[in-house]
Amino acid sequence: MQKGDEYLKRGIIEFDVGELFEGYLLIKTVDRGVTSGGKPFLTIIFRDQSGEMDAKLWDITKEDEQMYIPESIVHLQGEIRQFRGKSQINIRQIRLTNETDQVRLEDFLEKAPVEIDELKSYLTQTIFEMSNPNIQRIVRQIVKKYQDQLFVFPAATKNHHEYTSGLAHHIVSMLKVAKQLKQLYPEINIDLLYAGIILHDIGKVKELSNPISPSYTLEGKLLGHITIMVDEITATASELGIEGEEVLMLQHMVLSHHGKSEWGSPKPPLIREAELLHMIDLIDAKMNMMNRALKQTKPGEFTPRIFPLENRSFYRPTFEEN
Amino acid sequence: MQKGDEYLKRGIIEFDVGELFEGYLLIKTVDRGVTSGGKPFLTIIFRDQSGEMDAKLWDITKEDEQMYIPESIVHLQGEIRQFRGKSQINIRQIRLTNETDQVRLEDFLEKAPVEIDELKSYLTQTIFEMSNPNIQRIVRQIVKKYQDQLFVFPAATKNHHEYTSGLAHHIVSMLKVAKQLKQLYPEINIDLLYAGIILHDIGKVKELSNPISPSYTLEGKLLGHITIMVDEITATASELGIEGEEVLMLQHMVLSHHGKSEWGSPKPPLIREAELLHMIDLIDAKMNMMNRALKQTKPGEFTPRIFPLENRSFYRPTFEEN
Amino acid sequence: MQKGDEYLKRGIIEFDVGELFEGYLLIKTVDRGVTSGGKPFLTIIFRDQSGEMDAKLWDITKEDEQMYIPESIVHLQGEIRQFRGKSQINIRQIRLTNETDQVRLEDFLEKAPVEIDELKSYLTQTIFEMSNPNIQRIVRQIVKKYQDQLFVFPAATKNHHEYTSGLAHHIVSMLKVAKQLKQLYPEINIDLLYAGIILHDIGKVKELSNPISPSYTLEGKLLGHITIMVDEITATASELGIEGEEVLMLQHMVLSHHGKSEWGSPKPPLIREAELLHMIDLIDAKMNMMNRALKQTKPGEFTPRIFPLENRSFYRPTFEEN
Amino acid sequence: MQKGDEYLKRGIIEFDVGELFEGYLLIKTVDRGVTSGGKPFLTIIFRDQSGEMDAKLWDITKEDEQMYIPESIVHLQGEIRQFRGKSQINIRQIRLTNETDQVRLEDFLEKAPVEIDELKSYLTQTIFEMSNPNIQRIVRQIVKKYQDQLFVFPAATKNHHEYTSGLAHHIVSMLKVAKQLKQLYPEINIDLLYAGIILHDIGKVKELSNPISPSYTLEGKLLGHITIMVDEITATASELGIEGEEVLMLQHMVLSHHGKSEWGSPKPPLIREAELLHMIDLIDAKMNMMNRALKQTKPGEFTPRIFPLENRSFYRPTFEEN
Amino acid sequence: MQKGDEYLKRGIIEFDVGELFEGYLLIKTVDRGVTSGGKPFLTIIFRDQSGEMDAKLWDITKEDEQMYIPESIVHLQGEIRQFRGKSQINIRQIRLTNETDQVRLEDFLEKAPVEIDELKSYLTQTIFEMSNPNIQRIVRQIVKKYQDQLFVFPAATKNHHEYTSGLAHHIVSMLKVAKQLKQLYPEINIDLLYAGIILHDIGKVKELSNPISPSYTLEGKLLGHITIMVDEITATASELGIEGEEVLMLQHMVLSHHGKSEWGSPKPPLIREAELLHMIDLIDAKMNMMNRALKQTKPGEFTPRIFPLENRSFYRPTFEEN
Amino acid sequence: MQKGDEYLKRGIIEFDVGELFEGYLLIKTVDRGVTSGGKPFLTIIFRDQSGEMDAKLWDITKEDEQMYIPESIVHLQGEIRQFRGKSQINIRQIRLTNETDQVRLEDFLEKAPVEIDELKSYLTQTIFEMSNPNIQRIVRQIVKKYQDQLFVFPAATKNHHEYTSGLAHHIVSMLKVAKQLKQLYPEINIDLLYAGIILHDIGKVKELSNPISPSYTLEGKLLGHITIMVDEITATASELGIEGEEVLMLQHMVLSHHGKSEWGSPKPPLIREAELLHMIDLIDAKMNMMNRALKQTKPGEFTPRIFPLENRSFYRPTFEEN
């Protein structure tokens, strides 16, 4: 039997207190501390696709500090014990993996429930369906420019679609909603709406530092993904020699997609498709959060509180089949 | 040529200052005034399907006052003139219609762009598709009880779907959105969502006085359509001998559909389908308002301000075909 | 000397660090934990009428876990010690009580400063004084239906009147205020006001799980005590064959008693007595909170912060006699 | 028959369009205008105890302008006619009154439904009942200082108790409520509460210009009645040689009686009696507004909107006797 | 004596009812109306540097309509009369001016109290004083690009600096404040602050349609001057081949200068100079509004309400010399 | 070498974990605890001019408890170790200082970066420059009355200017800003503005208990520094026999300097100089907070969050010289 298949069988968060864990884990974050006796130690957060768990690594050497860093994968043996009400790994053995271990970073990250190729081809197809050439060319150019990041970045650091390919997953889900609404409300300018959906959050690939352990970049903090993308549209249009109201409309779609100034949109939506973009964004984000929380909740119980949904807990009716 | 076909050809609001209007109009409201010379007169608002226009009827008799009342239809001849920046009819001749005129009240009212029969059959079909018998029976019973009003009432006195059959039109549009979203988010409990959509606003048939010139009833003012319907669900379930969590879920769907306590929901949505009901309600109401305003706006121009959409004006791009 | 008299002499919170406690205590909550060595233990909150104190029970068996559960009474011996700034009982001996101990649950609970019988007879008398038969019959019927719970439930899980019979105590205090205000403002419709006061919070007996360790029921979370009682009034009126505006008025009184939509009232008070009900509710709740906090505060000092009173501390003037 | 008795028989607002009015009226305000023909005229608002009515006085002379000024009483003959939906007096004859008319200013002003003497003696009695000498002396001194204004000023320029002696009427009503609440909540420090009630609004005699046609003084606009009275307490205590916490408590009572900083209290109530003062103030003001509006409303109808009560209309139940 | 000197001697708003005006006026707006008799007429708002006045032009021809349009200057003779409480010109004679009249548009517009040349040289000097070459070059380039508009545009359509050269006047006033604050707080990075002040509102030359009768452009409505300028900085830096943090800092300064998201800044100020820019902007705008209102107010009186200053009226103390 | 020079060389917060500290420290606060073994210990916060550090003193005697109290200075030897992520002193030796140690309290307190004498003379000079004698006399009298406290008190217990002489430092900085603004906006009444700046916060010397470890006094909690100073102005004017509008203006300046009622000003600024006082207060407080935070931040990094600046972190550009 092949290693690569085996080591993912049982996730770290499924181990109970008292059990012995042995397997591969990804290091998410590392913090250095010093004991009251003056000795340095590391507090490591490990993760695999099932979730995260803390551990302490005592009596460390300089080499340990240089070796065990974020995004490296280790093989680890340890007992699960309880500390202040949370499970923690009591490390017995640890070593850095190498090629012979045949482990890949992506196997330790939560990812979108859809394959990248599928996301890519849906997006390509959608751009192909556009009929306004100005809109189509601008969107195609920007997607091409950021294609490397677009399909691996999360849609956010937390809250919703906060996993590998989350950004593209969010875009594609929204495009599907848009396609359905177009049938019900034929007045919708579908080119504008598609374009707005595709572009609205791409600025996140510059707002966030990287897809695996994303934090806010300086540009992200001082400008934000909205302004970054509005700028990008200007530059792209100028590059392609495109003039005309479409450029302004696309900028407005992105600029207003948070809906209100107090939510970070300097202008509220002032065209129909911008209002709709804002609503579809809300629906897809909310469904993503509610579905993932309810999936882990038994019928007859409430989910944990979901902060961005006004800190509500949602109930799962007993008459639903699990 | 038949009269009934002819008299609707050109709407009252399409007449320009200086033109002579001759045709049938519905009286919407009547106010009695007295001139500085002490003589009584009537200020009448007339309407047809195109919209409304004011007129003054001078030198009136007691009989005039008793004859020209709201919801009566008149045949009228008069000049369109301008008064304080608005068009006004300068009445030359006026008489009450009778049977021989072959005019019907409903020909003067704005109505849903879909036929009542179509709305009815869609609703019936949707109820038929429900699989949870408790939910299905409660919904069917309530729809049956209010079927006379349900298909003629507006969804509101103003703002959105404020026309004949507006309530049913709103319900059916929302059901269609729900049906599409179910395909994209299969986790949705479609019975709950359908039921919530159908029931959420039916309380309006008790909140509002009548479908033609609706005002708020005492019950509407002191309880509101939400509480009225929550009550109705209790009564219906009890009548049908239905117990079980479905009753509570349906009540909660209705109770929370305004989304927040400051918008009149004593509880926020605490089940997924309730949150979704709130979102679909918003989308359909907003699309209805934006589409109707934009239809009357030329490309390159802004709509008038739409009060319930935070008083925004919406722009219609120039590159849209008219 | 009889045990039953003795064991309540000195409350648990009056014991100082270092002292030895021996006596009876009620278990309020129990949480299971596991030590870093992997051994299970219980964190128990005990209470008597004086208040609450924590304890740890180490080295527990399966039997211990099944035996020491909320609402059971134990006999306990232990030292008071300090842990993270709070007193805690270091348990030496513990055993479950049995019949021979002659201890009663109610002796360990805080209760209203008025006897249940007194509350009952005041309420009965008040209903008797009503002159509108419709109002009187509805109120009498609902009080009768819930009489078992009405006189033992607290008015809330925390904040004000959060003790045995707190609900009835709150109602009776408010009735007394109403009676006085009627003398000063003779325009008040005293039947409506009495009825509103009696009914406004009775929904809490369904909103809360039980009178001793109350938590929110599913119905409480999804509908809330206001909607529950509005429903109850409809049902009761229908049962008694009562029609007429009184039913609507009573529903509105209950519906609006939180005063504003953002405080959970779907409608604001729209009749005088509803506004007054809201004001009297506020006064009695505030007086209850302030009086209880100030009673434990010395002249010249401030009370602890009282969260529902906008987190204020209240000062007790030095010139007040203690 | 004596004139003075007769002329008040029928209030000006009870005259219908077309009727002839002849009698005495008080001039409330006068505005000078010029016709399109360049001729000056006066727009006068007249009032008697029943209310107010507009009139135009055409073709005026310089003498007219000097003669017909606010607070003068005229004898007037004119027709009631309608102008822009409101009744207006068409003046036929007008003359200034003199001594022989035997009319008094106070007969044209709305006033408290209680006699000044009664208000005075209630206030005196209340001060007499105080047991804390420091509080008693300060209150007595301030009441004495402002006794001339205190019993004629309104409590406000509009909204509640906005009539002659309204301030004293408000104080006495509140004292009565306080007296009743003391019986129900014996913990109340009644001296503090009485003192707070008596002093809280006396600053209005400096905030407002005069009792008959009150406007805000410069001191009123820049400091407000709260600060004016806090200052007065300091000065009075210093004058009387009183030191001690009572002074600070009284200042705080006045300072915090609007309840919240956004309502003009730089500090929220931080002693029990201050909180209670705020609540009693609210109740008495609200009862005054609701009662006066409902008195003029028939059973089964709503009052006009009352702005300071969040612009609500209040319903008068049909089962109330008129 | 030369005409050009004479015709500005006495402003139109200084003429009293009954007087005869003869002179030059600028047409600000024109509206066409139709009398009840069906005849067209024009409602014209005229202006000169003293302010504005309405007039009606009756019995107009097609030629009149084409001739009397906004921004044209006329010679006019008419009486001042009063209409609904406002002065209005009753036109006797009117003719369009031509070259021989020697009147210039700018003589009829309110303008900054400082000469354009002075503003220009102050701005040039300030840019010259900058020491960071990246910042200096970007600012110089943008100022150069917009120099034609920058020195004639107002800073806003209303509220503050809403006059010819108002934008440059506002910038220069703010620069002077900055220069003084630098002396008191030497930590300030003066290059950043100068640059932020100069650039922050230049986007208004694209947000507003023109300097004389400014309205919002489509770009202004859908993007706003903040986003327009952030874009411009990107483009300019790219054009000049400038990279480095200065570009991001300048963008952030402009982006955050409204201070809060609810005031239209997608990001709050996150560098010291951005916070200071916001504060200086506030001070200069407020001083401009208060000073202009107080200049027209006598000591001992209040200004009219100033809407953007929270609708306050400001008092001018009596002890100030006029 | 003299001790007094030496012991301040290296601040306590500059010592790293593992190092040995020996020197003088001031006790800021002391808390008594009891170990789980029942033994008392002290948690002491020490401070010097560099900042604060915690320590535990174990095995204490009654004498220790009486000796080591706030505001006493000790000589201490101990190791710096880490506890829960913070540095802590592990005390080896400790003794109270005496005269021979030649240490002074003020050497351990943070203080304004300007000498008291300089602050005093600037203030004196500014008062001397005033031209309105009424304003000048009142200001001079109040400054004289509080001169002992005015030059040692902080401007606040935390946030800004929270150090010895912080109040005077704040006043003088603001006066300097005022002096510059007067040059740019000559309309400013500089006497009023100077007076407002000097008086606005002096009430803090009564609001706060003492300059070294300030807490809120009862007067401070129940009245606040604004009301305290408004009162003081009344008393001072009366003492000096000054009447006239200046008194009212000064009271209003102080009363409104927090700008809005929700920030504690019962009236908003209603004179120009009051508005300006509010703005200058904001600028100086913000600059003080930002400058102090940025001074400790390296270029390219963000400051810690600053709570009173809406919890923002500020960035220090990389192109700034350190």
C-alpha cells in the first residue's frame, strides 16, 4: 500500500485525548517562548485537512528553530493530551520530511470542493459567452494576468471560502447564480454582471500575502482590494486602448460591491447590475458559511456562533435527514 | 370597432399641455375644498393604467359630491393645462359611466405582468411538489382560505409590486428564484423555503384594507402582517391537528423574514432557509423596483430617486439597447 | 435541634479562605474535564441561598459522574482556598443526600421577598377588580392555564427578578405601581393596563426551560415570549368565543411592551396603556436591579457595574443610614 | 350680564367657515408683508384659550403697525373663510382694547388645569416634609428666589406642559408620582428625589425669555437649563454656608436628568434617585402629551402624530366611553 | 467714466422692494413654464457678485428662448417687487449684451478673496520646497496636467469654497496651516503633507462638470473625486517611471482624507500625515463657512443655520467690534 | 560618580530576559494574593521613566505589606524572566530607600518634554497679551488659584498627555497652534480662544485625585471637569464683580469643547472660537498620541493599536529617516 494514500486516512482533530498520533502534519505557525527556567521552546500550530492542533516543542536547539518553520511538513509521533480545555500534542518524536516521504503541501490544506480545472474551464467558458467586446477583452486580460494566483488564493483570510481555490470557487458559484437570475429577470445586462462577479475580488491576490498563510500586505492595508482592482481596470483599459462607458461601469461595479460606504464602498451601487452583484456576493458568502457550519451540526442542534453572520447560531431542524 | 378596445389606446399621462383629452378615467381620490369666494369644489385624482392626473371640478352641487367618489369611473372631456409645474385636467364635461359604456374597473388599474391563472397554477404546482406532508397541508390550507384575496392584493401600498396581483406575482417570482438556488445549493430544504415564500406576506391581506386603494387596517397598524400570519399558522396547525417542529419552523420563517429587529422582525433568521427567504425577498423586491424605474429611463440617464432603495437614482448605461 | 433549621445559618459565600465548610449544597452545574495526566475530574458550581462557589472533584469514577448532576443536593466537607483570585472549595468529603437529610431544593434557591400565597391573592384580587368582562375572562383563563409555572418561574435568566417566583413578584410590583398611577392620571384604562401587566411576560414560562436552572427553549429562541403570548391570546379568545377590539388591544399591549423594534417589539406602543406598560416595566426592573446592588454596597461606595443598566455603577451617598 | 363672563363662551377654533366672529382675541405674533402692488399688510396670529387662527390685515397705516403688536388684546369682527385648507379670519373691524373692555391677558392663554395656589401649597408642603436640613434649605432658597416665575412659566415652549403654570404643574405631578413610588419602593431617599424633581427644570425660567411667548434666551442657547441650575445650586449652597455631599448629589440629580449624553446630560444618572427622577420625568411628560391628544380624539380613531413621542399616533379603543 | 467700473457699484441683492434696477446681470438658470392661459414664459435666476434674484419674463417668443440661456449676460431694467416673501425683478426691458458693453463673465461670479496669480505662485513655491524627488515629481506632473482647471474650479458645488478659484484657495489655505503646524510638530513629514493637501481634491475637476455652474459628471457620480485621483496617481507614477512606497503613501493620503468609511473613505487614515490632512481639511472648510456667515451677522446675533456644520447657527459676541 | 546620575542610565524595560537588574524603582501598584498553599504574596508593578514591569514578592510578612506601598521607592536586585509572554522581575533582594539613597519621586515618572518654568512663563505671557480685561482677569484668577496643581497634573489618566505636567504641556501646545491660526484666519477673537484653551481642562485638577497615580474623584465621576469649570467661572466672575457677555462666552467655550452631546458636551460649539477650540484640542491630542507611538516604531512597521484613535495602527513609511 502506498504511503500517500494512507497518511490522510484519519485527521488530526479526530484523535481523542489519550490516543497516540503518528503521521504527517503541516506547520502553520511557530512562536518562540522561554520557560521560567530560561530555556527556549516552540509553540507550533500543526494542521492537516481536518483542522488544526497545538503542540509544544521543548528543549530546542538553534537548528530546531531554523528547521521547524511555517509551511514545512513534518513526521510526528505524540500523545494527545488536554491543556486548558483544548487538545494538544505532547511531541515524542519529530523530524522534517524529505522527498522520500512523498507528501505534498496541498494535501494538508483545506480546499474548494471543486477541482481547479473545472473552475478554470467554467470561467473561460463564461468569458467566451460575453457579447460586449470591450468588457470581454478587459476581463480576459485581467484574468490572464492573475491566472497563477486566481485559482489558488482563498476568497478571504477567514469567514467564507477561506481555503485553497476559495476565490475561484466563490466566483464560479456566483456566476452560476447570475446565470439563473438572468432567466428570471431578463432585463439584466449579463456581460456587466459576469464581469463584475469575476473582477470584484481579484484585488485580493494583491491584498493578501500568499494563498497558504495569508496576511494583509501593506498595499492591502492602505488601499484595499477594491481600490487595487479599480486601478487595475484603468491600467488594463489603457493598455488595450479601450475607451468608452464600459470601463467606467466595470470600475463602478467593483467600487460599489460592498454595498454601503460603512462597509467600505466609497459609492453605493448605482447601476442595476452593481446592486445585483452585491446581493449575489452576500448570498454566496452566507450560503458557504451556513452550509459548512450546518454540515457539522446534528439535526435538533444549533451551530456554533458565526461571527460574520451577526454572531448568530443556526438551528438544524430535526425533521431533516442527516 | 369596439369601445372597450379603443379607450385604452393612449394613457392619460401621455397627453401634453394644450391637448384635449376625451375618454374614460377612474376616480382614485376626491377632496372637497372651498374657494375664497365660499364656493365648494372638488380636487379629483384620476387614474388609468398609464398613471395619474389631477383635476379641479368647480361649481359643484350636492349631487356631484355624492356621485363622484373613489372607485367610480367617469367619461371626461378636458384640456391639459399646466399648474405649478404639473399637468392638470381642465374639465369641460364629465359624467358617470353606466353599463352601456362597457368599462371595467380592472382596466384602469396597473396589474402584474403575468395572468392570474398562470400565478395560480404555478402556486398550486409548487405546493404539489412539496414532500413534507405537515408543511404541505398547512400551506395548502392557508392558501385555500385566502385564495380570493391572495391573487388580487398588491404586495404593498407602495414601493414594490404595488399593483393588482402584486402579492401573488411577488410570491411566484420568489419561488422561481428559490427553485434555481436549490440547484446550486442542494443543501436547501426546499419545502421549508417554498412554504416560507408562500406564507411570508399573506398576512398583508389582513394588514391592508382592500386591493384597489389599500390603506392600513387597525389590525395591520397594531399587529402587522408578520404577527397576523404567525397567529394564522398556529390556528391552522391546530385545526388540522398537526403537531411537530414543522409548525415552529414555519412560524419562525415568517417571524424573521424582515431580517433584523430594527426592520420589524422580533427574531433574526436562525435557520438557513429563513436567512435565504429574507435574501430572496430583498432581491425580488429590488429587481422589481429597479426594473420598473429603468424601463422608463433612457440609456445614458438616471432614474428618479427610489426611496426604499436608500433614495438612490440608478444609471442606465448608454451601451444598452433601448 | 432540627437539622433543617441549622444548615442554612451561614451561607457558603460568607466563608473565608482557610476556613472549613461542612454542610449541604445544591449542584447548579457540572463540567467534566481531563487532567494533563489523563484523569477525569469534575468542575462543580455549588449554590445555596447566599450565592455560588466553585469546586473541583478529582479522581472521579463513572458512578460519581452519574451521581453528581445538576439539581441534586449533597452534603459536603471541604476547605475554602483561593484559586486565581476567587474562593474555591477543596472537597474532602462529599455524599449525595437522601430522605433522612430532610433537605429541600427550594431552601437552596434565591426567592422573591414575598410569599407565593400573597402574590397569588394579589393577582386574583386584581383580576376580580376588572370591569371589562372580555378582558377579565381572557386574563383569568390564561393565568389559570399557567398557574403552576407562573408562581415559581423567574422573570428572566439573569439581570432582574431572576429568582424563584420572580415573574409573579415582578407582575405584582408592576400592578401596584399601576394602581398608584391610576390615581394620579385618571384617564388610564385600568383594565387594559392590569391585563397588559399580567400577560406581558407570561410567555416566559414557555420561553424558559424550567424555573430552577432556566435556559432558552427552542420555541423561546425561535419565537420568543412576546410572540408566544400574542398567539396564546388569540387561542384563548377563540376558545372563549370572545370577539371584539379588546382581543386586539391585549395582543398589541404584549407585542409592543419592549417599546421599540430594536428592543424586540415589532410594533411600538400605539395605545396609551401600552406605552405606560413599557414604562412601568422599565421602572420595576430598574428598581429591582438598583435596590439589590445598593443593598450590598456601603454608603460612600459604588456598586459593581450593572450590565443591563448601560453598565453603570451606582453611588450610595454617605448621608444615607446604612 | 358681565362682559368678562360672556366673551369666553365660544372659542375661536370652534367657528366654522362662513360664520361671523365677534369678540376679543389676543395677538400672538405679527408679520409684515408687502403685496405685489407694493402695499404693506399684516399677517396676524390671534389666540384665545381654545387655540389659534390666522388673519390678514390689509391697507395698514404706520399707526396700525405700532398698535397691533404681540401680547396686545383686540376686539375684532370678521368672517371665517378658508384659505389653502385652513380657516382664516377675514377682518371687518378691529380695535385695540382698553380698560373699559375689562379683559385680561391670562384669559386668553391656555393654563394648567390646577390653580396656582394649589400648586404653591403642595410645593410648600413637600419642602416642609423633607428631613435632611441641607437639602431642604437649598431647595427652599431656590424656590423662594424664583417664586415669581416658577408658578407662571411653562415647562417648555412646546411638546408638554407648554402652558401657563406648566412648569409648576409638571413639578407637582412628578412629586405625586414620587410619593406613590416611595410607598412601593421604600429604599428611595425621598428627600433627594423630591429635591431633584423640584429643581430639575427651574433653570427654564432663565432658559426661556418669558412665560407668555417664550423663546430661548442667549444663556438658554449657550448653556441650557441644566447647567444654569447646577451653577445656581453651587451659588446657593455657598450663600447658605452649606457644605457636604448633599450639594454634589443635588447637582448630579439635575445634571443627569436627561438620562443620556446624547439627550444633553453630560453624565448619566449614577445614583438611584437620579435614575428615578429621569423615569418620572419621562412618564409625566408622556402622560401629559398622550392625555391631551387623546382627549381630542374620538374612540376608534388615532390622534395626530406626536413628534416628541417618536412621531407616533395613538389609538383610542372603541370600548372606551367618551 | 468707464462703464465697466460703474455697473458693479451696487449689487442686485442690495436693491429694495419698489426700487428700479438698471444694469447688467448674468443668467444663472432658466426654466420654461406655461401660464394657465397656455402662454409660455421664462423663470430666470439672475446673478451678480452680490448674489441672486428671480424674475419672470412673460410673453416670450421662440427667439427669446434661444437667446436667454445660462451664462449669457444681459442688460436689464426692472422694478423690484415682492412675491411670496422674496424679492423679484419685474422686467421692463431686457437685451443681450454684446462686445460694446465691455462686460466680462468673471465680473458676475463670486471668487476667492485672493488673486489667481498669488495662488499659483504659492503652489509653485511649495512644490519647489519639497525634498523627496518622487513625491515632488508626481505632484508637479499632476498640477501641470490640470493647471487650467485647478485655478478656476470651486472646491465644491456648495457649502465651502464654492466660488471661482475656490479649489486653489482651499489648497493654499491648507498649505499655510500645514506650514505652521510643521513648526509646532517637527515630526511631520512635510513633503507627504504638502502633497496630500495639493492632490486631495484635484479629482474634483473631473467630478464636477465646469467651474461656473458645476454639476456632478457621470464619472463623479459613479467613482467620485477620491477614486479618480487615486487612479491618476497610479497613472502618473507609471508614466514617470516612479516606483517605491511614496506612490502608495500618496494614494493612501488621498484615499483616506474623508476620515471614515461612512464619510466616503474606503480606508481610515493610517499614516500620521493622512490623519493631519483630514484635520486640516476640516479646519479650513469650517473656518471658511463660519467666517463667511459671521461676516454678514451683526454682533449680538446668530448666523443662519449652516447645514454642513450640523445645521448650527453661530453667535457673534456683542463685545466684538463690527 | 554620583548615584543620582547613574541609576537612570538604563530603563527597566530595556532589560532582556535572563539579565540581572539592580537599581532603584518606584512602586506604582501593589496587590495582595494568597497561594494555593495559603501563603500571602504581593504582585507589584514597578515603574521608572522608561516604563513598567511586574514582579512577585513571595513569603511576605505583615511588615512587608505595610512597607511596600504605592509611591514608595525601593532598591531592588532581580533576574528578568518571562511569564505568560511578558517580562517579569524575579526579586532576589529588595529594600526601601531612605534619604541616603538620594532618589526623588519625580525621577521615576514620565514627564512633559518641556520644563515647568518654560510652560509657566509661556502661559503668563499669553495671559498678558490678552486685550479684553474681563476675560483676562477671570483667566488670571483661575490660573492663580490652581497654579500648584496646574503645572504638575497630567491631562488625562491615559491616552494623551498622561504624564507629569501633561495638562500644562497640552495647554501650551494648543496656545501655540492658536497663535499660528490667528495669523491665517485673522477673524479669530484671540482673547476668547486663548481663554478657552487655558480653562478648558483645568477642571481636571478636581476631576482627578492626584498627579502621580490619578483616579477619578467622586466630584469627577458625578459632575466631570466640564461642569466643575463652568461653575468655577461663575464663582470667579462673581468674586471679581465681573458681569457681561464675556462670562457667558467663557462658560460656553468650556461647556462645548467636547464638540457633541454624545461626547459629553451638553451644547455643541455655537461660537466660532468654541468650534476652533474643539478642533485644536483634537489635533494636539492626536499628534501627541501618534508622535509618541511612531517614535517607538521602526520605518516600515506599524505602531500598536491606539484605542482612542479608533483603535488604529499607524504606519511609518520606509523612506523616513529614523
